[in-house]
Amino acid sequence: MSEEARILEVLRERVEQARFRHEQAKAAFWSIAADPRQLPRVPTGRLQPDGSDRIREAFREETEAREELLDAVHRFSDYLLAHMHAVEAAVVDCHHA
């Protein structure tokens, strides 16, 4: 496998890992945000501080995962654009291996 093919594979794997992490973080956030009954409340019905903290933490994790995904996609696409001819050869090489 050529160096370009190895680099391309590593970048693609990073995109997939970041996509998986983002899907997990997004699902966790929406499970909390979509069902406020699961959050602790005080007798007045307002969220307890730790309930608000859980929402903020889940949102922060989703935001970080989304930024990680965007960064991985940008690195992947930047590499593709900068090395188009080498990438084409690497793809052909991968299919013949």
C-alpha cells in the first residue's frame, strides 16, 4: 500500500470515528432534552441544578463531538484536494490489491 493510500485510510478512519462519537453524543443530548421527566426537579417543578448541569454537559459534549467531526472532514477533504492525482492512484492501487 502506498503512503498516500495509508494516509487516506487513516484520515477516513478518523472521520468514521468522529462521526460515531458525534452520533453517540447527539443521541445522549436528545435523550436528555427530549424527556425532561428524567431530570431531577425540586418540589416547585423547576429543574434541580444538577438537572440543568446534565443538559449543559450533554450539549457541551455534542458540540465538541460535532467540532471534532467537522475538523476530521476538513482534514480529509483538504488532503483529497491537495493530493488529487496521488489519491486517484492510491484508490486504483487499493482496488487492485
